[in-house]
Amino acid sequence: MAVRQSTHIPPGVARIASTLTRLFERSAAIFLDRLSKGAADHQGLRRLISRLEGPIGLYIHVPFCHQPLCRFCCFVRYPYSAEQARLYRRAVLQEIEEQASLAEAAQVETIYVGGGTPSMDPELLAEILDRAREAWGARSATVSVEASPRDVTDSFVHALRGLVDRLSIGAQALTPERLRRLGRLNTTVEDVARAVEAARGRFPTVNLDMVWGLPGEGPEETRREARRALALGLDQVTFYPIMPTPATRREIIGRGGPWSPWDPENYAAILEEAAEAGYRPSTPWCMSRREGAPIDEYIVDTPWFIAAGPSGITRLPGLVAANAFRVEHYARLVEARGLAARYAVAPSQLEDALYVAESMLFGLRWSPRLLATRYGETGAAIAAYVSASLVLLGERPGPEGGWLLEKPTTLYALHRAQHILYTALAWFRHEVLAREAAEAAKAPATPITLPPVHPA
């Protein structure tokens, strides 16, 4: 069957996408470099958390994964070990309790558990969710959990059903060859098929994560893979572009390049297949079958959020903080201080305004008035620049001045902008992990008394 030509994204759109990307790229790189070098002041952090009011998000990071570790992944993860799991369990439960006790006036509306592979230990995962909901008084919070296909069995579904509103199954690829090229050797296509059938209809929202943009993959292969994923008929499919981190360049791309010369065509193929299958974009990457379903990007709906677990990033009014990355260091900080933040920096007004702008755009909403009201002349300048770019992409404001972004040209530009931000975050993780590993190699670990993995 002949492959349809991609017609949604004209060649000139890539140039507009590049201008929007440059708006965020330099600021993100500078900010994350400052974050990696800034030391957290725990007393100041505690004061800021205690002043939080209103709705917030809670992110919980579970850092353990099946072996072998996937080569494409840019998140903080370690091979599972019982000793580290004991350290982690005690620390993360203590950290959640401490955070909730400080932020008495805040209400957690969303809880997102990522990794790593949170589904590796359903009993621990259920305990973390129960503790978080109890500590925060968040029984009605929307809960999203990431899972490996090999873990999603009937028993897993039984243990988590009623606790989880959105289950995100990390398929990443649907052919053995693509799994091999991604370096995802701990999962099979058969695992994905079994997981989909076990989860289908048993959670309010079931999402499938896919990775695209591998070197050498053009629109025909991208289209075929997107069609396979969408044909499963789940509530959502989220298509993540692969992040060109040092690890992925070394492990996957080698010395070749460029990274993805068919990026516009590949993205257009995904949009076309999603539309034909009855899906609409909730973000540039997440395709949903219904309006209002929760998505991976909790930052879209929650301007302030707190993170528990190694490498978690917390955003508060006037401060961004990141937890220690290594499990042992994370556990020691929680034991000594109740909180695990090691890195922190106060964003400038420009950095904060750019973050808010990008979060709005990624949620396919744009309010120049909000940006100008909150950030004055700085916000007004950013709003004018972005609004002009959106007009060039074919968008127009609604009658009340707000914009609903839906043109394929706009979606492609926003994909590019978000991709560069995620790539900057991936490099931040790479640098901090390397630094903490070097520190650990020089200094012997202080012994810690280990409790059981699960309570009796």
C-alpha cells in the first residue's frame, strides 16, 4: 500500500520552530547549569514549602529498573537491589511525610509516580500511594503511574486498581527490531500485548508510551509504528522523541548524524495517523481519544509542585530545587534533614516567565494577558514575541484573548521547543550523575541501618 505524503508541515515552518526553540534553549541551559551548582538551603526550603497554598502537584521518583538498563533512557535509574530498595523505601516515605507536614495549606491535586520503573514492586508502589494520599489528605487526587509492560499482569492490575487513575505502559517500540535498536532488551513485544489486554478498561485512562526519531528512521517507518500503537485502541498514546544525550549518542547513534533529518516529516506522519485513528493532541506528544484525560506532563496543570525520591525536581514560588541523585546520598539527606534537596537556585524573572510560557504552550493554551499581568514588561515582551510567532503559524486568538493551539504547524513548533527543554534536562541529569558518581568513588559510604523492604 502506498504511503501517503506528509502535507501538514510546510518546509518554512521549521524556521519558525527554530526561532521559538531559541527563545527557550539558551535560558534553559543557563538555568540548569546554575541549578547544578547551587547548594540547597534546607531551612529556607522548609520556609517556602510551609508557605505554599492552594493546589499543587506531587511527583514521586522510583529509581529502580529491570536489567539490562535501557540504552535510550535519559532518566535517573539503577538496577534493582534489595539493599537499595530498603534504603529508598524508608527515605521516600519519611520525605513524603515531612513535606506534607510542612505544607499544611497546600492541596495535592495530582500525584505522578515515575522512574525508573515504579511497577517493579507493586506492594511498595501501593504503600507509597497510600502514604502520600494519607499524609497530604489527597484521597481525591488524580494519580498517574508509569509501568513496564512485563510487570502489568492481572495481579498487578488487581493490586493497583482503585489507586491509579492513569496507567502509562512504557512500550517504546512494537517490533523486536526497534526494541533492539533502542537497547530495550528487558521487554518483548509479547509483553506489551499481554499488558495492554490486562490493563484495558480496568483503569480510567490507559496510556501507551512510544519513542520515535531513531537515527535512520524516516516517515514511512514512523508511520507504520504509530499505526501499530494507535490500532491498540487505548485511551492515549504518547509519542516521545528520543533525547540526544551523551548516552544515546554513544550507545545508539554512534558517530553518525545528523540526529533526525526527517523530523518534520516524521512528526507529520504521527499527527496524520493519530487523526485518522480518532485521536486529538492533548500536548504536542500526547494523543488522546477524549478531552480532559490526565497526561504525563503534570507541570501543565500545576504551577507549583513538590518532588520526593532521588533526582526529583521541586518548583516553588521563588525557588527550584533538585534532590540528590544517588540512592545512598538521597537516603542520608532525608535521614539527617527530613528533605533530600541538594541543589537549588532562585530563577530570575525572565527564567520564570519563560518556564510559565513554555508550560502553557505545551498544554496547547496561550494567554499573553496572564504572562503580562504576572511578569510586567518582561512577560509582555515574551508574550508579544510568542504571539507573533503563533500568528505566522496560522493561529488566532479567541474572543476573550486566549488561544487554543491546534494547527499542525504550531504543534510541530511546540514539539521542537519542548524537545530542546527535555534534552537540556537530560544533559543536566547526565552531568549531575557523573559528578555524584565521582564523589562516591572518592568517599567511602557511611553505614546506614536497613529496615525490611516491607513492614511486617
